[in-house]
Amino acid sequence: MTELPRISLEIRAAPTESAAMPSSERRTLDRRTWIDAAVDVMAEHGVDAVKVEPLARRLGVTKGSFYWHFKDRSALLSALLDHWEDARTAATIGVVDSVGGGPAEKLRKLFEVSVADLESLRIEMAVRDWARNDQRAHIAVRAVDARRSVYAEQYFQQLGFSHSEARARGTLFQGLILSEALLVRDEEPEDYEARIQHCLELIMTPDAAPDTVSDTPRRPPPAPSF
């Protein structure tokens, strides 16, 4: 998987406390270090555990180091959501776009990259749990889901599915990815590969449903005459 993109290093005006921050802390703890630490804490304990003082203790620095990069906790949480979107969506799309092959190969690569890192899936679940009770996180997740849906649906349409059928199969595809973070299975690697391959084939293979060809409902057959 490619290296995740870095968040833009925008230095804000620091409070008085940060003016006394040791130069060693300014050199070694950049903005990304704080974001990474916040992501780790959120994945382990939920977003409510992401607080400035515990993070500073975890990193072994003063709070001044935090305020050198962020105005407050709210700014850190916004940066955390931006990082999640970049790492789990933009970077993933970049990897899939860079490989060759047709739509089926692209979808398989999209699944592979999306589930390759179990820690990333834990972060995914933590963000979605956060979004259940926070409007800002809810808006971010909704936007990410819409972007992911449009991206996956284009490949289903390239496979020959109608718009509505591609949308339905794109939903199933995303559900399969998220289920890997929730399901606990005792299976050998070869059994896992076979199961995933079968699931993807079921999603990507056209069936006899009338919607696979056209969005216009098929007329019922005429009643038999006696």
C-alpha cells in the first residue's frame, strides 16, 4: 500500500504557553505526530479519549507542543477527520487508479487495498461510531461514503450493469469491505481467499434480474389463453 499523504502543515498562531516550548519539542513533534497519536487513541478507546493532556503525556511532551500546531482540541479532531479521508479514501483510490486491468480487476484491487490493513479497519469503525453522535463526523462520513460509492459504481457500470443495479452492487461491495472489520472467523488463508473470491464473483456477475440490462421494468408475460 502506498505511503499515506501528509496533512498540510499549517502553523497557527500559538498561545502564550507554546512560546516557552523547548526547541527540541518543536523540532521532533510535528503536526502529523499529534494526528497519528490521536488516531491511535481513537482506535483503541474511542474519540472521547482523544484529549490534549493525555496525548501530551503519551508523547512525553508538554501541552505547549500541541498548541504550537493546533488552536484547540476541536482543530485536532477536524484534522483527524481530514487524515482519515485522505488515508482511507484518497490514497486508496490513488492506488487503484495506478494499476492496470479492466473493471473487475479494479474492483478486486479496491477490495484488497481496503482490507489489507486491519488497523485501518479499526480506525474506520471508530470514526463511524463517532459519527453516530457527532454532526461534524457524520457529515464527513456521509461525504466519504458518497465518494466511495460513486467510485465503485463506475466499475460496475463498466461491467454492464444499469445505473440502479450498479448502485445496489456498489452498496453490497462496501458492505463486504466493512464486514471484514466486524466478523471474526477462524479460517485458513486459502479458505479466506476462496470465500472472498466467491463473494466478489457473486457481486460482479450479472444475473437474471431485469434491472441488469435496463432501468425499465420488464413487462409481465401475457396471460395464457385457453
